[in-house]
Amino acid sequence: MSTELAQSGAQALARREGSPWTGLWAVVYKELADHLTGIRMQILETLMLLTAVGTVYAATQSIRQTIGEDPFLFLRLFTTAREPLPSFVGFLGFLIPLTAIALGFDAINGEYSRRTLSRVLSQPIYRDALILGKFLAGLATLAITLVALWVVVTGMGLFVLGLPPGGEEVARGLLFLVATLAYAGIWMGLSMLFSAVFRQPATSAMTAIAVWLLFAVFWDMLAALISQALRPTQYGGVAEELAQARLQLLLARFSPNTLYAETVIALLNPAVRSLGPVLITQLEGAVLGTPLPLGQSLLIVWPQFTALVAVVILLFAATYVLFQRQEVRA
């Protein structure tokens, strides 16, 4: 009996030899190829490209008369809206979550429904490499899409405006790109988490979309109602109203939409000096309308930026732990 136990223990150790990341890049390349060639992503990428071209063209028509007046003309390509089209950032805030959810809602339960998970893990590939490879492939797909859109916007600006962007404009645009990727990573991580929780892809997709609608449509209203209930302005004093406004802003920042919006506002509008309630005494000595250096703008949104990245890491960690505890043959 002791010999059999020793042999089984030796076999278990032999099966677990090697790095847990063996096969990681094979999973990444395979998933990336599936994403980029799949009809789902092709439809979403076409829609994003058309909306980008339409919104940026409308923005260029609105700002062509301001050439020479605005030192950050290229940044306005991302934020300028012209009726009936919203700004490019406004379209991204709507389409990026849907694209990210489409990449992750069947990442795990899709393998169960196709009965391919046990066959994949029977190869020299650990669960660690499989789940991380799927996550990295989704982020890489989103990064490729966002970089392509950024290049299209910059190219259209060069062609229509006839002016090259400055170094600080390029740096702010790249930071905006990174913040958008982190924002997209939140929704992809959330959809992958629901893909591990629910066995039906339709259920995980609908749950992820419901959470997105909660934060996109209803969260600001809930934050206002909760702040009014917890901090009522009984006597109408300035201190009470300021406390209520600060509480409402704090509650609103539990939404990734608010964090992303504040990050984008400070990065693409150098004139922004604060993202919360500001007293008149705090503006003494400040020249309003003067653009801030990039470092100062980054300091303003550093908490929001790091919060976006932290949420991505937490969602992936939760998905990783849940997937490790699941029965592969179920």
C-alpha cells in the first residue's frame, strides 16, 4: 500500500513539473487570431471605424476656423461634438464596453458548451496559462482596435487641418489610449468573471450588459438619491450643500464610467484644474483658462487612473480563483 501511495505521489509530482505558464503564448496567439478573424469582432470594428470617421469629420468642420487660436487643436478632435453626432469620446464610452463584453462573455463557459475545455487541458497547458492567455488575447485585441482608431483620428486631423500635433498633444493622446484600454479591460474582466460564474453564454452576456446599463444610466441617479438621504440640506447652508455634493461625487466614483470620464476630461482638456467642487478661495492666484502641464494634469487624475487599473486586476484575480476551483469535466 505504501508503495502504491509513493508511486501515485511521484506521478502527481511528475504531472505538475514545469512552469504553470507553459503554452501561454500558444493560447494568446490562437485566441487573438480567433478574435481578429471572427465575424463578431469584424462587425464591431467596422461600426467603430464608421463612427470614428463620422464624428471626427464633424469635429474637424467645427474647429477649422480656430486654427492658430488653440494650442491644443488636435485634442479637440476627440472631444468636439457637432449636432446630431456626439464627440468621438462619447461614442467610445458607448461602444467600448459592448466590444469588451463581446470578447469575454463566452471565454470560459463557451469552452464548456463546446466540450473542448478538457481536451485543451489534456495538452501540456495548465489552467493558469489558459485563463491568462484568454485575458491577454482580449486585451491585445482591444489595444489593436484602439490604436487603429487613434491612428485614423490623427491621420484625418493631419489631412483636414493641415497641422501636425505637438509633442504634448501626442503624449496626452497616448495616455488617453492607455486609460481607454484600462476602461475596456474592466468590462472584459467583468464579462469573463460572469463567464466563469454562469454556464450559459447568453446568461453571462445579459448579466454583463445589465451591469453596464446600471452604471451608464442609473448610477448617477442612485448616487444623487443616496447623498440626499445621507446628507440632507436641512438649513440650506453652504457647508451642508458642499458636503452633499462631495458625498455624491464619492458615490459616483464607484462607477467605472465616472472614473473614465474624469480621466478623459483632465487628459484631453489641459484647462481643467479640478474634478470636484471648488471654492472661490481655492482659485486665488490661478489664471483661469491657462492650460496645465501634462504632469499636473496627470496628478489630478492619478487616483482615477490607478483605480481603473486596480479594478482590472481585481476582476481578473477573481476570475482566476473561480476558474481554478471549477471542475473541468463538469
